[in-house]
Amino acid sequence: MRTRVTTFALALLLAVAASPAGAQNREHQQLTADIRMLEEQLSRVLLANNQLAEQLKATNKRLDDLYDSNVKQFANQKVLIDQAVATLGNLREKLQDGDLRVQQLSQEMTPIRDGIQKLTSVVNTLVALLQPPSTSPAPEVAGTPGPAQPGGTGPLAPVTIGPSAGGIYTQAFNDYQKGQYESAIEGFREVIRTYPDAPDAAEAQFEIGQSLYQQGKFKDAIQEYQKLLTAYAKTSARLSEAHLMQGLCYSALGQKAQAQQKYETVIKQFPNTIEALQASQKLDAMGVKH
């Protein structure tokens, strides 16, 4: 474009070359002014073009970043879906296996229960036979001590069979599902108190934290999840969930630093899990690179 302007300027100069000197001078000045104006316009056009190119470059970068972010999110969602499908498949297999075992145990439990009831009846019969004989106390005369009681022991209590850990846990979990969280917590604590070494005890400890979380008692929930992480670190399968739930509690309390630490713990200690992917998404939402 600059070449065209120069050519046009030369043509104008040649055109006015045959003019009288005064007129030629005026036309030369006018031509010089026009050329200068065209050059200024050309400079502005070039500057605007450069600015537009920079804006287009920045826009393309933003689009590329947005595309990369969407690709990452879609990839994370696909991983989450794949893991969820795999987990559901495993749970389905375990459920089927569990159903088979329950059926087998149900068949075995009937004679076991009958045997326990018979044994309980025999023990209670023996307890009744071992009761001390009932004797009517002789009337006391003023100033005379009464007869001494033999043995110094009271009657024996009958034998009773208490509920199992699974039975207490099931009742407490039913209360949890109904939203009766206080009653559920009481039942879960009874499982831990009565059967501290049973597999249901770790589950009960986790569900105490869940019950408190559902009530918005985030500080108390954090402490209960920590009890699980401390007391059942080698036996519980809910450790990754406990760390993640602590992070959610800290987020709800506005304690971002503690929440970030918990999410990073989940990613580091429990990679390739659904909880790790959820923790990664939480860090992304917080704008934290990881």
C-alpha cells in the first residue's frame, strides 16, 4: 500500500511539472500535505492492524486455554464415570457373593439359634436349682440379733443373650437413613462400646462423623473422622472418605488452608480413587494447582 501511495505521489509531481512556477509551488505544497496525510493514515491503519492482531492472539490463547480446561474436565469426568462403573461392578459382584453367603448363613443360623436357646434354657434351669433356699426369718425379739444369712450372696440372675454388633449397627443405620441422627449416633456408639474389635465398629465410627456432618456440626464431625483415622488406620476401608469428609468440613467452616491440606492428602495417599478425583476437583474449584 505504501508503494501505491509513493507511485501516486510521483504521478502528481509529474503532472504539475509543466505548470507555472507559482501554481506549481502551491500544487507541490498541497501534494506534500496530501502525501503526509496519507502516510499518517497508513500509520494509523498499520497500528490498528497490529493491535487487532495482538487482540486476536490473546483471544486465541484464551480459547486454547478454555479448550484445554474443558478437555481436562471431560477427561476427569470420564475417569470418574469409569471408576464409578468399575466400583458398581465390584459392588454388584460383592453383593451377589454376599447374598449367597447370607443364604448359607441363614441356613446355618437356624440350628445354631435353636442350639443356643436350648443351651440357655439348660443354663437357666441350673441357675434356678442353684438358688439359695428361701427361709422365713424368725421373729426378732427386742435386743436379740436375727439369724445370720448363709453365704452372704443374693440369688443368681438368669442368663440372657445380648444383641449382636451387626444387629445394633443395622438398627442405628436405619435411624441414620430416616434422619434420626441423634438416635443413630447413640446406636453407633453402643456398637463401638460393646464390640470395639468388630468390623462394624470402624463403620460405626465413620457413620458417627456422617451423622454430625448431616446436622452441620462440622467441628464435631472432624473429630469423629479423626478417631477413625487414628483407631482404625490399619483395618478400615473408609480412610480416604474420612480425609475427604474432613476437607469438606473445613471448606464449610471457611478454613481453606486446612481443607487444601486434606484434599492434597487424599490425592497423595489414595491415588486413582474416586475420592482422589473429587479432591482434585475441589482444588480446581479453589484455584489451587496440583
